[in-house]
Amino acid sequence: MAAPTRVLHVDDDPQFADLTATFLERQNSSLAVLTESTAAAALQRLRADDVDCIVSDHDLADTTGIDFLESVREEHPDLPFILFTGKGSEEVASRAISAGVTDYLQKEVGTDQYAILANRIENAVERSRSVRAARRRKRRLETLVSNLPGIVYRTRNEPGWPMESVDGECESLVGYAAEELESGDVAWGEDVLHPADREEAWAVVQRAIEREEPFECTYRVVTADGTVKWVWERGRVVDVGKEQSTDSDEDDSTTSRVLEEFITDVTESQAREQELERNERRFEAVFNDPNLLVGLLDPDGTVLDVNQTALQYVDLTRSESIGEAFESTPWWADGLQDDVERWVDAAAAGEYVEYEATHPTGDGEPIAVEGVFRPVRDEAGAVTALVVSARDVTERRKRERELQRQNDRLGEFAGFVSHDFQSPLSTARGRLELALETGDLDHVETALDAVERIDELRTDLASTLRSGEIIAERERIAVGDVIERVWATADPGAEASFSVAGSTRIEADPDAFHRLIENLVRNSVEHGGPNAEVRVGRLDGEDGFYYEDDGPGLDPTVREKIFLPGFSTKASRDGTGMGMASVRQIVLAHGWEIDVGDAETLDGARFEIRTG
């Protein structure tokens, strides 16, 4: 139920005040009327209680209603104030208006006046609440727009897309000031949108409008200095009501359809996608690379094809190799067959498997190789084939291995942090979509928290890549405090819960430890669902803490694999297998140990992290 509207009625006649309160509450059950007989008492009540509206007589025992109004306005400039008095004159009305009265009503004989008064109260309070709500919405939207990496704008759905309003990082995105677009000096559809993309962008938007759906499109823009950028745009058509004419009794109110959209720079991600497409087109050339041993396998390990370079190392023809089990072919030295089977199984499960091996050759001089098993997926995410490639690294193995370890360390960290961006990005996008769909701006506040977390991760990534150190200076931090902050940012849902037993403090890099807990929480929510429960506490007799949940737990056969990059227990392709690998990396960087087993107080998995 909605909270009652609290009305403070001030009148020096207590009997009339009580009578007015009775009739007002009878007239409108949502009204709760408080009464005072003097302005001084009313001001004290106003400071002690929340009041939505004041109704006051003009002639009070200690002052006039106008003087009382002026005192109220000093502390509450927007509080509705209705002067309800039997002393009516143009002078009183004029002074009341000058002092900022909300409404003016003369007392009359009979009870009909209470219905009028109740209606005036309701209208005044509703207007006041609407004004306050509009101010809050404006303030929150301005804060949101100022933090978004792009622009938010409104445009008419016409050729050239003339813009009515532009907010955000307009100059940094396209080099034009917002005023230039709003005034029409620069037309988005003619001066900014790349000529080669105009027709397709227009078609995408019009199709979405016809289906009454939001639209998304990616296209190029030309900035003021001639730079070409790729941008991603999301928007929808909205109906905007025009003001009703006040010149006649006719209803001239109409609505116009405009587009409200968000645009952000995706030049870097678009370049990565284009590079991926180029790599796919180059596969045939790579397969025939004379410097690479390349084989194409069925997910069960059966050889489907091999290149000519690989055949040079064995006494085997191409036709003889096709259809054979890969681990049984002459490429592998004795004792490696079990390893090859394991690599095949891991790649068939979706892992990117790197390996080192010694290959026998026909002249008796083995070669050292470094290679990979790459899973090839179809559009549904299923692994349909495996590509195995290897390069002779015999002469430079030691030197390159050390260099590779250094590069992998930072490259893996960058991949983990990139993975950690997914949760706050998903939260921000989901909450913003909910705000657009429902109009509930509480979602915007959650989105802002997620945007702040993204900025923290970005800063942490940049600092680590500059210094080369995965963990920075350690501080003494409370595990429970970190859990609480992560839980709020991760936005796991109202039904999920966590509890912390006792107080556990550790010495750790705050940013790295925050990411560790984020990945554990995300893992619990992903596997435990919207009702996930998490418990954290101190390890008995040891330095460290445990983290456990009520999810499905972990099969003992996969516990050794969960910390491998790319390994995921999720059946769909949504699981990247990066989160738990990130946890292990942070644990090792601190010099700690981590074990996984069954939860003791819940039904899911338990992680024990020993810091001593």
C-alpha cells in the first residue's frame, strides 16, 4: 500500500481543526491529518515529522498565516502550503502569492468545502512529488550520461537524422560539438555517417521501427578531422507528446515519433573481428605452410588430413595416415600415446591445448616441437574438428621457452581481467535495458556501480601491464568486507544470499583479491542459480579462509581441471573457463595454496585458501 499523505493543519480553533481533520480523512482515506493551534508549535512539528502538505488559517494566535508561510519557506521552499482562511481579501491573496503560497481557499459554511480542500491537497502533493521525481530523474540521467563511453541523443526519423538533443562525449567521439549537431549545422546522416554505410543503417532502423522493436547496428563514421571510426548503436523509437494548445477549447495535442539512441566507439573490437575473418580465410594457406606440421582430426582423434610437411618426417603416405588413430601414428615417440589421447580429449571438450614433444624422424635425428590442439566449433558451439599444428623449435627451445613463459604470464593475466569485465558489463547493460523498459531508475544506480567497477578493472589492468607484476603492494584487509562489496557489484539477484562466519583478515593486494572473490561469486551464481547461497569463514587452526556454496558441487574427476584456462563444466558455450583459472593465478601470485572439495555446511563446492 502507498504511504499516507501527511497533512499538517494549523488553526487557532482546536474544535474547527479537529472537525476539518475528521472530514478530510473521511473524504480521502489516504490523508493523515495532524493539527496544531500555533505557528510556533507547527514549526516544531514540521522539524520533527515528515509532512507532505500544510493547511493554515490566516489569523493565528501568535502570528499571521503569511508570516508562518514565510518561516516555512526558509526551510522548505517546495513544501505545498494551502492558505485556508475565512479572512478573504485581495490584499491577503496578493501577499500570500508573493510569499510562495501553493493554493488559496476561503472557508465557507457547510461540508462541501472539505471535499474541495481534500482535492486541492491531493493535487498540490501530486504536483510536488512529480517535480521532485523529475529532478531526481534528471540528476541521475545526467550522472549516467556523463559516465557512459559515448553519446546519447534524440533525433527525428528523417533522412539525414536531424538531432534534437545530444549528451555525452560528442567531441571525443566524432570531433563535433553537441551544439553543431543540435543546431543542424552538422547532420549526422549526411556529414558524420560514412557514405558507404548510410543505406544499410537506414534500412536496419526502419525494419526495427516497423516491427516496433529496439534496433542495433554497427557502422562507420567520419570524424571532423577525417578519421574513420566504427561505432555500435542501440536505440528505439518513442512517442513524444506535444503540448496541448491553450488558445482554444479544441484538443490540438498530437504525438511525434523520434529515435532515442546510444552510440559508442567499437573501432578496436571491430578490427579484432575483421582479423578473425581474415585468419579463417588464411587457413588453407596455413595448412600448406612448409614450416608447419599440420593435421586435421575428428574430435575422436581420427586423422582426417595431414599436410605435406608432416609427411616428410614419417614413412607414411597421406592415404595411409587418413583414418588412423592419431596417437598410434609414427609421429609420436614411445610413451607419448597416453598424453596424445589426453590432449585430444581436452581439445574435443573445447580446450585450447598447447604441447611440447619430441618427434622421431626418418633419419634418426628427433626434432623438438611446440604445437597446439585447436578445437574448431560450428555456429552452435559444438566442436566439429581439431586442428593440430607444430613447429620445429629444436635450436631455440630453451631461449624461447623462457621468453614464452614471461609473455604468457602477462597475456594470461590480461585475458583473465578481460574475462572479469564481463560481469560488470553484463550488469550495466542489463540494468540499463531494464531502466529503459520499466522506467525504474533504481536500475540506473546499480548500472553506475557496475561502471565504476569497470573503471577499477581498467586501472588495475593498465597498472599491471606497465609494472609486469600481477600483484602490487599488499594491505591488511577483511575478507568479509570484500565479499560484501563484490556481492553488491555482482548483482546476483534478490534471492541469492551470503554469510560470513567470524572475522578473517589477510595480507593481500586489494584489487587482485577483489577479482579473486568476484570470480568465486560469479562461479557460485552461474552454477547455483538465482537462489545461490554462499558462506565464508576462517579455517580452523590455519591461516586462511574457506569459501563454499550450495551449488551442484564438483565431480572429483574434474577438480584438477577447473583451474585450467578454457576448461568449463557448463554444457553450453557460455562457460569460458577463465574465471577459476584467474583465481588460481591470483592465489599463486600471492604465494598461497588453494584446494577444492565438497562443502561442509552446504551441498556444493568448498574452496580452501591457505595464506600461511
